[in-house]
Amino acid sequence: MSRVPLKLKVNNEELELLVEPHWTLLEVLREELDLTGTKEGCGEGVCGACTVLLDGKPVRACLTLALEAQGCSVTTVEGLAGEKGLDPLQESFIRHGAVQCGFCTPGMIMAAKALLLENPCPQEEDIRKAISGNICRCTGYAKIVEAIAAVASQHDPAAKGSVGTLKEEPA
Amino acid sequence: MRLPKFQYLEPRELEEALEMRALYGAQSALLAGGTDLLVRMKQRLMKPSFLISLKNLRELSGIRIQGKEMLIGAGTPLKEVAGSALVNLHFPALAEAARAVGAYTIQQVRGTIGGNLCQDTRCLFYNQSAFWRSGRQACHKAGGKICYAREGSDRCRSTNQSDGATALMALQARVTLRNSQGLRDLSLEELFTMKGETPLDLAPNEILTQIRLPMDRPGGASAYERIAYRSAIDFPVASAGVWLESEGGTISKARIAVGCMGNAPLLILQAGESLEGRPLEDTQALAKAARIAMDQASAFAVENVGATVEYRVEMVSVLVERALRRASARAAEEKRGEGS
């Protein structure tokens, strides 16, 4: 079957690609764009390692057809760090030792980012719920929750450019 | 895991989608959130030649009240159903069921209520990778003649594990199925065939467009309960949805639906009838209804969704009773609200 055009904004870069209809967003990100930060764990929507933001909302890249993302803005873990350095969430994961083997980390961070975009001041229960779709087989959940909570508690709703924003608002 | 190849179709409006359904029929599948369909395609349980994406069909999305019905577009995301003020006010059982599906952040953002209602029945011996299944003969569901879940069974015993379906069954929902010629209006009891091989009466040229809930029932209260290995991601191994109508503190009508036991959510009429005329706070009557529901549901369950049948059956009584107690408390609260 022939390839079809796909317009996509990935980490604020406008792209025009040719993709097979049966390619998932995950396959396009990893194999066409070499954005291998997004991981494939189970490939069937259970583990959350492939979580990316589609127009600011968390989705499983392994269960999202690339063509379903036509015209959308995709943010992967590679898109979080800016010129000023790492995203506060990434800094916090490092500071709190919330990374063990690291395989679940991109998905955890993107799920947490989605939470903070929607609710900059979440309670611990909100955090646990937000990452309930992400599995860490090293079972380091406590540190992950602490890392996210630390970023949330720093948040000052009045301050500009704080955690609750992407570098550029999704279209 | 790779998806099999298919042609991707992007209708701009419902009429166009219905024409595609008319043209491609059983060779086509409908893609809404994809969180169930794409998994089954990856496992090669389905190989549609055409995938009709519903993403541009705005008319399939939204929740509103029209006349004596609440209309929920089949393409409404589960997250929107769970968060809807209308749903939470009138049918909290449905909001609770939507909130319980998959993981809060992911399946609920993309997954839709129509997709949840129409999800295929499941079985530990069927919902596996193509490699896993290649080592055995095909079962009834896969077009063969044997059943791994119950030895000697002459038909498929796969289980309906949809949260939404169980809640909607208790709430007496109806569905609108459209094709390019017209529409069909079915109750949920009619939508489910009770056959594991083909669990839904949904023709290959049809699209489920709307779920409808009757609003002309004053004094109604509902609740949904489920039990699963983990609170997120997992399908439930037992579930219950209940609907109570009361007048002056006395139950006038009750609908009790039990999920995860049969090919469809089971509406246990006898359990509901046992509550008619009972006071809302009659906890013994609630417990008795829960035991009736358990006894009747036990005939359907087989060992095919994880936990043992004995445990799941016992949990039916626990879950029905919990749901009844919560619905009854809600009804009593509403009554107090009216009195003040």
C-alpha cells in the first residue's frame, strides 16, 4: 500500500512526512524521526512507557495511528528541555532519584507533565492517579511521586513560564 | 508489535462514513479511540482491510438532554462522560463506570463511551498474541469447535468485561444504530446477542451513533461497583450496576445488572423485583437481592478472566450489595433535599 502525507508538529518543529497507514505514532517517532526517548514497553497500551502529549493531552503512542495525529502537535520527552536547560520535572526526577533503570521514565514524565498542564497544584492522590497508567517494574513509585509533588509545590500560579506551561502552547 | 496493513479512510461527516460502511461492510472496522481495536489488530484477532476513522465526525460527540432523554454521542470520550455534570447528577453509575476504565490519563482521553460499550467479549484463551495462539487449535471464538474455558462447551463462553455496558444496562439505556438507509433503535438487552462468537447485534453496515437514557423517572438513583486486580488499567473480574426508583422512601423499581459473568451484562430481574415495595433503608432486603443476583449470575461464569470463578461469584454479592447501599443512600439524600 502506498504512503500517505502526514503533517505533524513534533516538539515545535513542523514536519511533513510520508507514512504507511498502519504505522503507529510510536513507530514514526522512533523509526522515522529517531526520537527514541519514547519507549515501547508492551505495545498494547498497558505499560505507559510510550506516553506522549498530543495537543497537550496524554496518549499512548503505541495505540495511536500516526494518521490520527494529522495536523496535531506532539510533545515527546525530547521536547521538554529548552535553552535554559532541563524541564523542572526532569530536574526533580534527577534530584529525587526517581530514575532507576530509566525505561519507564519518559512515560512517567510525560504523564506527569500532562497532569501539571491541567492542574498545576495537584494533591498526592491526583499525582498517583495521573501515573496510574504507567508501570515501573523497578517499583520506584515513591520517589516518582515525591519528584512530581516537589515540582507541584514550587508552582506559583502568578509566576510566568512555570511548570504548568509548555514552551509553546499547543495549537 | 506491528499492525497489519489496511487502508485508512477519513470520512468528513456521518453520511460519508455510512456510505463507506455500506460499501465495505465486514471488511471494514470503525476506529474511534482505538485503545481496544488496535490491540486486537496487533494480536491479529482482527484484520480489517479498511479502517474508518471517526475522528472528524463531530456529530458523534457530546452530551445533552432532549425531551425526556439524555443523549450521549457514541464518540464522546470517556473522560468527558466521567466529568460531565449532567451525567454525574442524573446517572452517577455511568460516571463511575467511565472513571474506572483503563488508566485515568490515557485510555480515558482517547477511549470513547461507544467503543467501551461495543468492546468485544474477552477470554484468557483468546485475547493473546498470534504466536501464543498458534500452538493450539482454534476455539469457538476463532472459528473452531472447541472451548478452552469450559471443557466440552458447544459454544463460546467469552466474557463481557465492559464497565460502561454494565452501568448502561442497569440504567435502561437504548442505542441508535445508523446505516445509510435509516436507523435502528435497540434496548441494551436487544443489542447483546448472548452469543460469545458474535456478542453484538451490530450489522457490518451500521454505526452506533448515540446512547440514550430515559429521564422521565423521578426519584431515581444509581451506583456502579467493580473489582479488579489493580484499580488502574485492568479489566474488572466482577462488576455491578444498579438503578433504584423510589417514592416516599419506598423502592418502586430496581434494575440490577451484573458484569463480567456472561457474554453480556446480565440483567437480574428477580433480584430487582425482590426490592419492590421495600424501604430504601431495609439493608436486609438489599443483601437478599444481592444474594439472588449472585445465585443467578453464578450459572454463567467460567474460568476465563483471571480470578477463580468461586471468588468472582462471591464478589457479585458483595458488589451488588455495595452498589445498592450507595444508590439507596443517594436516593435518601435526594429525598431529604426535596423535603427542605
